[in-house]
Amino acid sequence: MKKNLKILPRGAKTILIFFVTLLLVCNIYSLFPTHAADILSNPQALVEQGRKLYETGELTRANTILLQAVQLFKSGGDKLGEAMTLSNLSLVAKKLGELNKAESYIAQSLEILTKSEVRADNVSRLEILAESLDIQGQIQLELGEAEKALNTWKLAANTYDKAKNEVGVTRCLINQSIAQQALGMYRQARANLEEISPRLEKQSDSLIKATALRSLGDVLQLTGDLDNSTKILQQSRDIATKLQSPSHISAALISLGNTQLALGKREVVQDINTTYEQSTPLRCKTNQNLTKYPLAIQFYNQAAQSYIEAANISTSPLTQVQAQLNQLDIQQKLQQWSEAQKLSSQIKTKLNTIPPSQASIYAQINLAQNSICLKQATAANNPSWKEIAQSLAISIQQADKINDKRSQAFALGALGALYLENKDINNAQKLTEQGLAIAIANNATDITYLWQWQLGYILKAKGDVENAINSYKETVNTLKDLRNDLVALNPDVQFSFRDNVEPVYRQFVDLLLEPENQKSQKQLHSALSTQHSTLSTQKNLRLAREAIEGLQLTELENFFREACLLPKAKQIDDIVDKIDPAAAVIYPIILKDRLEIIVKLPNQAELRHYTTYKPLEEVESVLEQLQKKLREPDRTNDIKNLSQQVYSWMIKPIENELPTQKIKTLVFVLDGSLRNIPMAVLYDATQKQYLIQKYAISLAPGLQLIDPKPLERKELNALAGGVSQQMKVDGRSFSSLENVPAELQKILSAIPNSKELLNQTFTKANVQNQIQRLPYTVVHMATHGEFSSNADKTFILAWEKLLKVKDFDNLLRLREQSESRPIELLVLSACQTATGDKRATLGLAGIAVRAGARSTLATLWSVDDNSTAEIMIKFYQALANTNVPKAEALRLAQVSVLTNDENPYLWAPYVLVGNWL
């Protein structure tokens, strides 16, 4: 169902269009009533003959027969029969690829049915009217008019309801969810399908039920609930198998393949993208070595097997093509080039026999993109660049012929991408602008952002920096508009966030911050930093900061797979200028050839900007080594040597300004692999001090998500829970944490009016009940936990289960019901980041945001040592007995341990995320 076309809008929007037809064919007998009579003179008999021809695929003869029936009904004054037969004609015309005729026939049918002079009993008229509306919605969806289709199916559902046709209502609700998916409204689609579930439970197994389950499984897959998606889709397949429906079996298999493919992609840890500067919407991405991800390969092979089965079972050429395109994508992922070339030729041959439709046009573009990737990987000359261009040109003509503006806009931009790949910049720009204009005119926002991005890239290549910046700015603004549906605007964007969204932001920032005399700057400052400060750069700096903030927000929402984050109303500068004039905010940005630092100092109109020219590979190497050494006890000297390099890049350029501005707290909005490094450990070799010895430190997943307010100490109390015993939960074994009881007891002694939940009492239900009963200011969890770039693998260990990151939203919801004030501080002790996952701290930021606490204190690695209890008790003592901010309280606790033992392994893993006051 969903072929991986890098940025092609796909999913439920392509192949599901076809299966709406099959749903309606299930009702074909109601549209083609059977009566034995003289075929030549009896229109009912002609309709019956047309039905048989339709089912056997003899569409041209069916079309001729039904046209005769229309004339006979018309001459006999049977308006209802005429309307019914016109509906049937529209189905035939649609399958012939004559969408304009199909649209005309169904419009005529509806015009007859809505006239008062139609004579028939009310139920019969309502049934045929509902069927006609149902067909009209299908045609509208095929034409790319998803919003119209949605409204039409709503009307059809109401009509079926009036006719007391429960099956018809259910079918239209399914169709509405398909239209919602086409519009990117995946949460609404899921809610719609879940509303159908009670109806289905009362019904026996049917193709309608199989279709509803498949649609729900698709939505669950697109919103990241892959385990439940698999279960639901298997139910759909089993029902289809029981009812011996090849079309529904193949549809379920394709959907199962898509979920397996998503599981495979999820297993691949996303490394830092070293080629983001070359990324464009349709450019083939560097094939990642999957040998170190055996589980991903296993899922990919399972997905491929599902696609092969689907192609073999299906009798529909379009379904076969969709399955084979998905299989082709997997072959390329696994670098099976010879097999991919053979399959590509088979698909091309089959596509030539399929009538034009939106789905077939997307498939044609899809195949062209795969052909480009194959050429790049194998240097083969079959097909040639000219042949690929011709196939895209045909797609444009077909889209124009059926008046499908979305397909036309996409095909034009795709052809522009092909010219860009071949360095024909002028034609690339011309075609991209044409596709962009059509996309904008037709509110195709998901396509608009692609061609805005491609145009910005082209303009940059031409040296037109000003217009390139404007184009990138428009792209970012379009992505903002897409926030609510970015998670699901198409699965490739979601599962390839690093390829299809992040490069937009990074290329934009790179362009904004690139000095005009960059080459000379690199020569003069190969190892030093330089500051840039002009009026023009100030504007660019603010745009760059906004873009990085936007990237942080979008990346977190991609982690959650839903648009769940609401930026705070305050202006970013106000947070520093008006709330904490002793804080400086530092934005380090890792680019391909340099490290850019943007600094916001309190009550300073101008942003500071420093550049350190270091290749990305060197930066990544140092950070990777430092992260590894930090997790090893007694590597203090190695850590100093590595962390002083990071200090020289990030802090050295501004170290003299910070004291003059009386800065006490450094707030970092970290980028890339820097997020895996505790900033406390950065070492000033000149003064022989760690950064934590000079400044309080806090992390922020973007200041737009922070609402800093001082802690109200009068009502300080804590819910302290944890697990100390060795145990096994959900198939995972966890070692004992012997210091947890002592840690919790010391917290209780430092903070009065507190409650302990240890081992058997530390359950999700008990935590929820306690938070609901009493407005705790602090929730402390001393237990195993892991932060990962995968939300499903980010958890905190409770006694009976793993609390996943989304479970924290439930805790927040209960808190909001009983008390409007949020939890001031969530402490996650003994947790750690997932080994080998360069984006693991996304999980920490995710929990921090999801829990709704103003601040989150957590560990980047687990320290089974008395130092944990010591740091925690000193931290809470500072909070309870003084007016120091949270970040300063943590600093004092860390410095206390550091003074007795310099080993960073013991004191460095603690990081504060969010409100530092």
C-alpha cells in the first residue's frame, strides 16, 4: 500500500482509494438488480448484463450496455432507474480511467435523485441516493479532492442512517477516515475508526469489518503504535482469509508489510546526518549499513514477504504494482541491486497497462525516483536519464488529463528534481516554480513545503542568497502551518525525519550564518573563533535562533508522533531580560564545517555570535570519545583532555563577557551529539576548573517550551518512590539498587509532609492516586530507567510494569483534574541514556515535556554509589532551607561531591531540564 518514495504523499491515500471501489463492488448487486427479461428491450436486464461484464473486467462492453440502459430508463420515464444506472456508469468510467466522465455521470445521477418529481418509496430513493453519494466521494478522492470527499461521505452516512442501513453507515464512516488520512488528519481518522469498533463488535465477520480493521491498523501504524497496528491488521487479514476475498487479503498483507517496514526503520539508530547540506526533497539518501541492525533486517524481510504474497494474491494490477514498489524499496535498503533492477522492469511493464488515476500517477513518479536511485547506486544506463524524464513528463500529462492538480504539482516538482540532479539549474528552477504555484493554488501544503525547499536549494546553488533565504523562510513557515499534521502528512516524512524535515532547518541556518568571506575566514581562523556583528547579521541571527527553536520543537513532536507541544506565550528574549537577568542562553549549532554559537545575554539587544571552524567529523569524534570516557570510572585525565576541547569551542569565545554581565546561570539549548554530554564537565584548563564550579547549568528543549518561575518553598513536599530489588519485567532483567531505600529515607527527612512508595507499593496506580489526592511539588523516582530516541523504548521501571514516556501524560492529566499548579520538580534517579543511541536524550526531553513538570532532574548514566544519595540529599537540603534556584542547588550538590572526589563519573551525570529558577 505504501511505497517508500522518499517524500511522496502516500499511505492510506493511494491504495485505499482503490479499496473503496472494492467496498462499493460489494454492494454492486444493489446497484445492478436482476430481472429475467428481453435484454434488448428491458433496461433492468441490460443492467444485469452490465454487472456481469464489469465483474469480468470487460469494461468497454459494460459501458456500452449501461449507456443503452440509461436511454431506455429515460425514454420510459423511470427516473430512479436512470439515476441508478448513471451511478453504475460512473463506476465503470472511473475504472476505465475516465474520471471526468465518471464525475459527470454521478453528478447527473444526483441531480435526478434530488428532484422532487422522482417517484419511488422513500427508502428505495434514500438507498440509491446514499449509494450515489458514496460513489461521488470515491471519485472526488481519486481526483485529489479529499476535503470534498470527506463532506460527501458525511452526507452519504446521514442518508444511509435515514434509510436504516447500518452497513452503509459503517462503510461511509470508514470512507471518511480514508479521506481524513488523505488530508493528514490522522488523529481524527483514528477517533473515527475507534468509534466504529462498537458497531463492528456486534456484527459477524464481513468485508466491511475487515476493511474497518485494516483502516484502523493503518492509522495506528502512521501514529507509531506499531504493536497494536500489527494485531489489528492480523485480525483484518484473518477475516479476509476466512471470507476468501483475495483483494482484502492482499490489502491486509500490504498494510502488515508497511508496519513491518516501520518496525525495521525504528530499529535503525539514526546517526548524525553528515550530508544534510546536500539533501533535497527527492535526492536519494545515503544507504546505511544495516549489518549492525539484524532485527531491522529481519523486519524488512518480513515486510518484503508480505508484499510478495500480496502481489501474488491480488487480481488488481494497481495493487500488485503498489506491493511491488514497496518490495523494491526494501531491496534498495538491503542493497539488493540486481533483484531491484529486475523488479523495476516488471513494474514498468505493468504500469503501462493501468489507466491513469492519482494512484497510478504516484506509482509512476515513485518508479521514476527508484530508477534514479538505482542509477546512482549501480551506474547502470538502463533506463537512461532521458527515459526517466519522459516517464515523469507522461505523469504530468496524465495528471492534467484527469484534472488532478495535486498529482500535477508533485510530478512537475519531481521532474524539476531530476533536472537538478543533472545540474540543469535553469530548467530545474522553472519546473519547481510551476509545481509550487499549482500546489499553493490548490492548498496542497505538504507538497508546497517540498518545492519551497527545493527552490531555496536551487537559488542558493545559483548564488541568489537573498531569495534563497526567503524561500527557506517560507518553507519553515509552511512547516509551522503543518505542525498539527506533520507527524502524519506522509509516512516518509515521519519515518525519515532526518531526511525530509531536519535538513530544511539546518540548510536554512547554514545559509543564514554563512559569512560572505567564508573561505578567508576558514584560512585565518582554522582553530580559533570569530565573532560577527552587523545589522544584517543580527536579523539573520534571530532567524537562525527561531529556526533552531523550531527544529527542537518539531523533533520532539516527531519523537511523540503527535503535535502535542504548545509554545509558551512569552517572547524568548523576555525570559532572560525580565525573568532572570543573571542567566545567559547558549545555542551551539553543529554544521558540516563549523560550530556556530549564538548567545543571548540579559538586557542586550544584540545577540552574540561566534564561529569555530571544525569539521563535523572531528566534532563528532571528540564528543563520542568524551561520552564513552564519562561512563567509565577513573578516566578523569582523559575526560579533562577531551572536555577542554569542547570548552574551547563553546565557552572560551564568551568567557570574558560572562563575568562582566554578572552571569550566574548558563542555559543550554543543545544540538545533536552535544546533548549526550553534561555541560557541567566542560573543563577550563587555564583556571583548572570545571564549568559547574563557575556557573549553575540548565538544559532547555527550546526556550519556547520553558516557563521559568521561582520555586515556592512554603509548600515543598515530595512523593518519593522507587525500586530497590532485583526483578524481571516485560522480559527484561533489572539489577538491584541497594542504595535506593537510604536515598528515599534521606529525602523524607529533608522534606517534611512527604510520602514513600517503595518496591511493591511503587505502582502506576499508587503514583496516580497519590498525585490525585495531594498536590506534590516534587516527585522523586529512584529506579531503573532508560532514555532513547525511540518513545517505545523510553521508560521508567515501576514495580509491575515499565512506565513508557506517554504514561507520564496520564499522570499529568490526573494532576490537572485535581490541581491546576504543575509539579515543580520531577527527579529521575538511577536512569541512563541508551548505549549507542546518539539521540537518546530526546527521551529525557520527552519525559520532561510529557510529565508537565516545570523542571526535571535526571541522570545520563546510572551511578550505583553513595554519591547519588549524597548529591540528592544536599540538593534537597538546599531547596528546602535556602532561596537558591534549582540549578544553583544542583551545582552546590555536585561541587560538594567534586570537592571530595574529582572523578566526573560520580558527579557529572546529573542534568536539570526546564525551569532553572
